[in-house]
Amino acid sequence: MAWDFSTEPEFQEQLDWMRDFVREEIWPIETVFEELGQEGFERAIAPLREQVKERGLWAAHLPPDLGGQGFGQVKLGLMHEILGTSVFAPPVFGNAAPDSGNSEILAMAGTQDQKDQYLYPLLNGDLRSAFSMTEPESAGSDPTLLQTRAELQGDEWVINGHKWFSSNASVADFLIVMAVTDPDAQTYQRASMIIVPADTPGVTIVRDIATMEHPYEHYGRIGGHSEILYEDVRVPQEALLGARGAGFLIAQQRLGPGRIHHCMRWLGVSKRAFDMLCEYSLTRYAFGSKLAEKQTVQNWIAESAAQMQAARLMTLHAAWKMDKEGASAARQEIALIKFFGAGVMHDVIDRALQIHGSLGYSTDLPLEAMYRFARGARLYDGPDEVHRQSVARRILRGYDAPEDGVPSEHIPTRREAARERFAHLLDAVTSND
Ligand SMILES: Cc1cc2nc3c(=O)[nH]c(=O)nc-3n(C[C@H](O)[C@H](O)[C@H](O)COP(=O)(O)OP(=O)(O)OC[C@H]3O[C@@H](n4cnc5c(N)ncnc54)[C@H](O)[C@@H]3O)c2cc1C
């Protein structure tokens, strides 16, 4: 029987290196990112990327034949827990969303030409991509309502639609667009994915939407979420990514691993906030003692530690199941951690912010930014409610309503049955009286 929570020593060594590297080399960039700007940032991380490549840690989400390390989800999860501590770490390791997920789609469904043209340059960091599915006019939670259309006219797809929240689109070289190609097909076979170069006539990046995470409008920055108009956009027939009508299927396969990586990154964010909580509790003095001595604060520390441990084990278990049985088999586990992990991150950051009082609310600490970041996690890749619904539906498949409508644990009913079963013993007890 294998039931092992240990990490092999060689990989532990890599994790230790990553932990130091991220803290020493990447965290400092956070404080000067605005001054560096996008170009300065690229220059700052170029030598760091080389070090990551030398350590054999670049693009670790892909198999070796595609230039990755083929780590599998458990190792990747452990790695993302470290990278998640800074939004600037994943780009240094060649596995930042949405490029990592898009490279997985291209690896899984792309033709050789598409791999040559898009996948390998994407992996090299020479191209950037976006995933363009959500629309302002239809509920993103229910992708069967998608309105963007792609019609095959001659040997070209003609795309018309309105998207938003396509992350990184304003800096992307190409967009993977989800569009309805077969409106009369079965519900989940109507949409397809199509690769659209960002400079194709008819593609208008309207704006990068100011959000809770980035409240001021910026254009053309990594991390922006773009609104896009597709107006009679023409791309060749060969731009179809995967089979016609397989859009939802491919999206599901992409989102499974992507969600685990998000959840692990969130653990990294939570741990950083937790460390701040603990440190400050030992620093601040009020009402006769350090905050660490107040029972409320002790409760926060214990509660946060328990929640993080639970989320970590659930996430690693989901990763392990994916490695053993594939993304499809782990759907329930992935849905569980998606909403649970987002909630844990939110709660831990909230407590860390609270203990710091006005300092926590200020931009002198990263907590307020973490808090804004955490709020989005309850929405992207499916809102909490949809994952809860999916988990509950799957669980309920294992249950039936009792035919007679009486709860199966109803004690009077069970007692009656037990009295019949043990009648001989009960009779003996009565006759002994
Ligand atoms: C930071 C961020 C980055 C994103 N990046 C991308 C990207 O790169 N590409 C992309 O295509 N999209 C992206 N999105 C969009 C994201 O995937 C959608 O916001 C998400 O799928 C929800 O869709 P919606 O916003 O249309 O909300 P809706 O589907 O309209 O849902 C609104 C609310 O309704 C409630 N709700 C929905 N269904 C149910 C239900 N069954 N039961 C109970 N309540 C329900 C939920 O509370 C939900 O929040 C991003 C979003 C964010 C916030």
C-alpha cells in the first residue's frame, strides 16, 4: 500500500532553491514594477528566466517532448505553491496564466503547423496569448449561451462577437477564441476554438477593463483584462483548434489542470499573508499584552493554519488523482478545491489585514492588493456557486430518495424492524421478568 506524504530529496532540493530564488530575486521586483514599466520588467526578468532554464524548471507544466519537464500535477502543485507567492514569479518560470493553459490546449489539440507557429514560440516566451471566451451579454457561467459566431465561408472562418475579460489580450500576439460554429448541433457540441492573430483586421481591443485588482485603466500591460470586438474577422479554415464542435471538451481539459495550479498559487498567497499575521501578532502591543496573546488572534492563527492545511491536502489529492486517473476522473475534487481554496485565501488575507489595522488597509503593505486579488478568485474559472452546484450534483448521484418517503434513519421505523429481528431475544427478556 502506498500512502506517502513525503517529497523525494532531489525535488525537495529544487523546491528549496525555488523558495529562496522567488523571495530573493522576484519579490523585490514587486516594489518597483510601476517604475520599471512593462519593458523594464521584461529586461529585469530576462536573466532570471535563464537561471530557471538552467535549473530545468522552465515550462514545467508540459511533457519533455514539448520542452517541459513532465513533472505531473503533484510536483507542479508543490512548485506553484512557491510561485504563487508573487504574481511575477510564474512569468519567470514560463508557466503564467493564460499562456500555460493555452500551451496545454495547443499541445493537446494543435496540428503540427499550429504547434510550430504558436506553441513552440509561446513556450520560448517569444509570443503571448489570450483565451477569449467570456462575453458581456451572456452568462459566462453557462457557456451554452455563447453568442459569438464563426461561419465557414469558402475556406475562411468569419467571426463576429463581443468578448470581455480576455486576460492579457492587449499584449497578446494571438487569441484563442471560443465561438459557436454549429448552432444546430447538440448543446455541448456547438462551439469550437479558433486561433486568431491579434492583428487580424476586424479585431478591436476596445480597452483593458479597470477592475478591483487594477482599479485604474492601463492599456497594454500584462495582467490586463480586455474587452474585444470581433467584426467580420477572417482567418483561414486551418485556424480551427481541435475538432469542429469540440470547444467545450477542450476547454474542460484545459481548465482542470489550470484550476489546480490556481489553487496551489492561492496557497502561496495565503501563506505569505499568514506569515505577516503571525509576525505582526508578535510585534504589536495593546491592552497590556502583545496581540499574539489575545485569544481572538490565537483563534485566527489556528483557524488559518487548519484551513490552509485542509486546502493544501485537498489540492494535492486532486492533483494526485489527476496524475493517476486523468482530469475527467478528478472533476469533483477539482470543483471542491476551486471554491474552497478561493475561500481560504480570502479568509486568511482578511485576518492578516485586520490584525494590521490601518497599516493593513494601506498600500504600505501588500495585503490590500492581495485582498483585491483574492476576490477575483471566487469568480474566474467559474464562480463559487457553479462549482458548489457541480459538486452537489455529483454527490447526489450516489443517493436515492426512499421509496416510501420515510428517512432511512427514522428511528421508530428502524426500531420496529429491529424488534422483529430480535423478537426471540426480546421475548426471552420479557419472559425472564
Ligand atoms: C480576474 C478575471 C480574469 C478572467 N479571465 C478570463 C479570461 O482570460 N478569458 C475569459 O474568457 N474569461 C475570463 N474571465 C471571466 C470569467 O471566467 C467569468 O467572469 C466567469 O466565468 C463568470 O461569468 P460572468 O462574469 O458572465 O458571470 P455570470 O455567469 O453572469 O454569473 C454571475 C453570478 O451569478 C451567480 N450564478 C451563476 N450561475 C449560478 C448558479 N448555477 N447557481 C447560483 N448562482 C449562480 C454567481 O454568483 C455568479 O457570480 C475572467 C474573470 C476575472 C474576474
